[in-house]
Amino acid sequence: MSTILRAVALAILILLLDWYFFQAVKHSIRHTSSHVRTLIVWLYWGCTACTVALIALPFAYPYQYWSQIVRVYGVSIIFILTLSKITGSCVLLLEDVSRLLRWTWQKLVQSFRPHPKALLSGTPIPRKQFVAHLALITAAAPLSSLLYGMARGAFHYTVHRATIVLPHLPQSFNGLRIVQISDLH
């Protein structure tokens, strides 16, 4: 499969994923002011446009010519956002499959009996709203933890100093300093 065809397929897959996950976002922001909704919609689809642009850009301007900051942080942030949307979409997909199975069962059996409402104090949250919020919370977990790791871990180094006494070490090694750098990933 050619590189361009793979990039187009990946872009279409990301657009479909973003559209699917946007249903939860749209449902969750429906009671906010129109200015907030507009801002969230523009930010959401702006990130999607950046993702698709990042997929298409190497065909015009190869990766090796990009600055290291753009390569590392740009690609990492897009990866983190996409991973978070995939995580949240899993919750939505489970709910949709569950709903499809229930609908199929009801059509096959034709014996739908409504369940009596449980005694609840206060106003119950609608199932669709609960699933939409659950998907957003599920997506926020990898998003926040990975972004925290990028921001905090990038410049948060720890230096451990240890003095080691070895009685049989040759005198020529006395006062030698050894440096070990590890876990840079």
C-alpha cells in the first residue's frame, strides 16, 4: 500500500474517531452558553485539523527538516489527544453495542416489559448523559497523565550523589567520579 494511501486512510480514521467522540462532547456541553459551546467546538475541531495537517504535512515538508520541538511535542500532543479519544470512544462503543444487543433481543423476543423505576431521591441523570460524561472522564485520564508527564518529566531531573568506599580499589582510582544517566524516554 502506498504511503499516500496509508496517510489518507489514517486521516479518514481519525476524522471518524473524532466525529464519534464529539457526540459525547456535544451532549455534555449542550447546557452551556453559546459562547462556551462555540469555543469548545472550535478547539475540538481545531485539534482535529492539526492532527490531519500533521499527517499530510510530511508529503510537502519531510519530518527530518522539522525543528525538534515541533517533532517531539507536536507529534506527542497529537498522539496523546488521539489516544484519549480512543479511550473515551471505547466507553461509547460499549454502550452502543449494549444498546444494539438489547434492541435486537427485544425485537426477537417481542416481550418488552418496562422495568419499574427505582426509588431515587433527587433527579436521576439520564443514561445518555451519564455515558457521555463517563466517556469524557475516561478520556481525560490518559490525557492528563501523559500531558503531566511531558510537562513535568521533561525538565524534572533528580541527581543522586553517592560516595562509595572500596577498600581494595587501586590508589589511581581514588576520587574518580562516575556519572550514570538513565530513564530518559
